[in-house]
Amino acid sequence: MWPDTRLCELLGIEHPVIQAPMAGTTTPAMVAAVSNAGGLGSHGCATLSPEKLAEDMEALAGATNRSVNLNFFCHEPQEISEDHHAALIEAMRPHYEAAGAPLPDEMPAPSFQPFRQAQLDCLLARPPAVVSFHFGLPEDAAVRALKDKGCKILSSATTVAEARWLAERGVDAIIAQGWESGGHRGLFLELENDAQVGLFSLLPQVVDAVDVPVIAAGGIADGRGIAAAFALGAAGVQIGTAFITADEAHRKPHHPEAVGLGTDESTRVTRAGSGRPARAHRTPWIDAMAQVDAAPFPLMYHYSRPLLAADGPAHQFSLYGQSAALAPSGNAGERLTALVAAAMAAMGR
Amino acid sequence: MWPDTRLCELLGIEHPVIQAPMAGTTTPAMVAAVSNAGGLGSHGCATLSPEKLAEDMEALAGATNRSVNLNFFCHEPQEISEDHHAALIEAMRPHYEAAGAPLPDEMPAPSFQPFRQAQLDCLLARPPAVVSFHFGLPEDAAVRALKDKGCKILSSATTVAEARWLAERGVDAIIAQGWESGGHRGLFLELENDAQVGLFSLLPQVVDAVDVPVIAAGGIADGRGIAAAFALGAAGVQIGTAFITADEAHRKPHHPEAVGLGTDESTRVTRAGSGRPARAHRTPWIDAMAQVDAAPFPLMYHYSRPLLAADGPAHQFSLYGQSAALAPSGNAGERLTALVAAAMAAMGR
């Protein structure tokens, strides 16, 4: 049925189509629906407390007995200098004044932490079939402990160099994340240089560089994109934007409207929301922030969230990719099934 | 043989593979070799005088009786203010001092002009099978005159909106130029906003938006890329980087080395060379120029060329795309033949 079945065999899934983890958008119901339809549902767990993580894992266990993927962030927490803080407050002041909201002028407290022991303990107690990471990998011991429990490990590469780095550290498959992709760019080797490689270039060069299966991500939202990814050597695809507005998703009020209006040129990559480059709906505020040196991830949320909460659509931070206009409709399981059927048709199978 | 033969029929070619016009790199020998091998050779004529254009057309007529494509630029000439000039000279001063070269501190003279009557007269006197434009289209009367002589008209779109604009003005086919592409971005509707759409997203959305055949460009340099482009709905492909180092190309001394060392992340889009966004080999000078407001195209050459001519590899301006590492070798005809064979293999035909 599929031209390449390595990923299906590796992850124990029927279709090599992964619904991307999207922290704040995915729900256990959404993830289970995708897995029950034969794909791999992924839950974005980066911002969950250990208690909420355990609760969601319990909900997932009750909703599907198929493979699921839990995703975590491996950013290095950083601090912000008082000078940088002061400069940011000045840069944000006109936007806060326009929104009539109080400036967050205290120094930021540490925000959510990268993958750590409490989360690892949750996973080891009830190992999911797949654990994926964004922004690199946790320490080797954590990767080994998960693999010893039978978890398959995935992570994202935005360059060939990142793919090689991940392969050397034993990941089971690599997600080649193209420039088209919505949400946070997974880059981790050179934070100051987002290489911005389009999927047409990135995917075959990653396939040539590593021996593990490569999963294509970024700009894929219909059967044509899935067929093209396989033509370029992918063993599977990861699709996010096409699932954001699924019925089971956690719907931020501004999000469906932004994604529903999304065109090829309605997004841009910005550090204004979180501090790390992320593809988001283009707004006047995001355009204005292009000249501002953002706080390190995730401290920038301290400066952006009160503004986003206070103001209307002009200030929203809606993450999605360049192919929103191609997405199917319906609930998450229907979308997975529609994508698979369209891929089969596109591949003439 | 090919899954879509519309472009072959439209342009009178055997294989729907276009060697991209690359002003300053293509030669009549190179163009004829590609056309004689069954593809569409394209000559970058934007910077040629009418006399040199006529001479090259004569050489082409003697070297092939197959379809060839002649390419021109449709930029709007702009002026630069004295303040902007002064600011640029100050920004360039340290680079010129480091290179030991005299600053070009006189105001720039008008540089090469967009497509105009003298070039149109050349084409009407000996109409080529195909005429393509970059940065939009010339005035309607010129397009009509060429079409009346049987020329097929192509132009590039970097967004769906640009593709619709071109289709409404009667082009015969549209080149969807993805972000991965080397050289000048063809954008023309919003010069201040390069939408930077990756080919995975751009191509299917352009295919959905227009009725004419769509040619995929950007990041395609092997059989896998050609197969993927057809999977996304393309009727053909345009390939530049894979031909830059062909034996028949006009070889700038720095160019083969840059392209030969090219990786997925060795380029960036810059206005430093010409004034318009172009994907080029990343150098310390190009990185430094990211914060500098360039002169309008093509006046920026006045500020960049003396530096490039004076200094070593650190200051070169080598244009190529994100898939240089995938390119075949040999002369231009051999490369076309290798690309076709690889595409057939990738498509299982």
C-alpha cells in the first residue's frame, strides 16, 4: 500500500502519517482519534506539569491502545540581562499603551523548563510507543532509559548538520522540518542562524546524510504533498497545520480564524512570541517586532503574553504553516483518513 | 513517458525540463546543448546590449533548430537619494578599506535597463520559441506583439497572488519559484515583503489558483526533485543550480568553487549584491550587509561590484540554490540527459 513501510514497522502504525505535536493545541481526544484512525497521534507535552502529563497519559490509555507519541522541548534555559529587559520594555511600551494594558515591567521569572526528571519518571512508569523531542535531545542517559523501555525516539532537524547530530546520538527516525512548517523551528545547533532550508532541498539531503528513516515536515497538507515527500525519499510525513482546527483540538479563540484565512504568504517566522523562531500568522505587531531583539526562549512569553491576552486580533500569536489553505476539514480522525486516501490517489495506489 | 505532456506540447520540447536563464552564466553553447538534448535551454539576456543580444541569437540559430528561451528583466528603474547614497558609502567604507579598494563615492549612473523597444525589435526580427520574464511582465503591447509572432510567454511567481496576476495578463505558463531557488527572487507585487514561500507550499497552491501549466523552480537538482514536482501538480521543472558549473557555462572564477562547496545551509537571501533579494553564497560581507538598507535594483551593483572585483573569496557574490549538493556533473547536455533519466527512474517509468 505505502511505497515505504519502514516507519510503519518501526512505530507500530498502519499509515506513516504523524499528526504533529502542537503544545497548547493537541488534546488526548485528538491524539487518540488520529492513532485510532491508523496514523500516529502526537501530544505536545512541553508545557504540561508532571501532574497534568500523568493525567493526560491516563486519558490517552483509556482512549486508544495504539501507538501514540509524546513530545517535549529540549531548550537550554537562559537568563536575560537587566539592560536587555529595559530595552524590551521600551520597545513594547507603545504596543501596550495602544492596547491599554499594563506593561510587564518586572523581570521575568523562569518559565516552563525543558524535559527533566519528573517528566522522564512519568514516561518510564507508562512508556509510550514514541517519544519525540524538539530543539535537540535531552541528555544521553534519558534517551537510553527511554529506549530501554522500548520507546522509539524522534527529533527534528532543520539542517543536514542537525540531522547528522541526531543520528549520531541514536534517534530512531529524524523529522526533516522544512522552512514551510508552522510553529517553532526545531533548530538547535546554531540558534543565531536559522538556515531556513525549504523542504524540497532539506529532505533529499537529509535522506542522503543519515541511515535512519526520515519523516518530512513543513508544507504538507494534502495527498499531493505526501506523494511528493515519498518521491523525495521520506519514509513518512508529519503534518500539523492540517489538524489545528480539528474538532478535538484545544481551540484558542483566534486560532481557527487565522488558520482558516491562511494563505501561502499570510505567515512569517518571528521571535516575538516566544523568543525562538516560529512561523506565525503575520500581524502588524509581529512585523513591528522584526527589528527588536527578543528575550531568550521561553522568557519572551513574559513580554508577549499580557499584550496578546489584552488585545484583539492584531496582536495575536497564531502558529501555522504555509499550506493552511490545503488542509482538509472535519474531526481529527476524518482528517487522517482523508489525507491517507488522498495520498493513495496521488500515488496511484 | 512523462506524466504530464502539456508543457512539451506548448513549448515544442521533448522533456519538460527547463535549464534556468542565469544572466552572466549562460552562453549560446550551453543553451543550445540543453535544447539539443531535448530540454529547453534558456539564455539570460537581461544585461546584454541589443548588439550582443542579436549576436547571441545568431549563434543560437547556428547551434540548434530546437526551441530556446530568451529571458529578460522587467524591474522598474528607481533612483537613489543623496542621503541614502551617503549612508551606503559609510556602511561600505570599512569593507572597502579592508579590501584596499577605492570607494565608489560618486552617485551611481543608471545601470542596465529593463526590457525595452530595442530588445523587443531583436526578438520580433527573429522570434524565439519562448520568451520569459523575471520581475513581472513588460507592458501589454510588448507581450501581445511577441505572442502575435508565435512566442510563448513565461514569467515567475513567488506567491499565489503573483501567479494570478500573471495568468490574468495572458502568460502561457507560470514558473512557481520556491524559496529554495538560487539567484534573484522574481517577486514583483510587494517588493518590501519577500513572502519566502517554500516550494512544497507554493507549487500546489499556484496549481490550484491558475489554469495554465505551472513549472516548478527552486531546490530541484535531481530525479527525486523532478518526481516530487510532478506529484505536486507541476507540468515541468526549471533547474538552474544544477547547470551552473557545466562545461559550457561562463565560469566566473569564484563560482564553481562556491557551488561545489554548496550545502543546504551555505546560502542566504541578500539584497547586498544587486539591491533585490537574491539567494547567494553566504559570506562574512553578506552577513554584515543584512542590517544595511541596500540601493534599489540594479543601482546596488554600483556599490558592490568594485568591492567584489577587488577582494578575495570572502567578498564574492555567487548565486546558487539550496540543492547545489545534489547536482549532476558533466557538460550541459549530459546534465539534462542525466536529470531526465533520474526522473524516469524516480517515477518508475
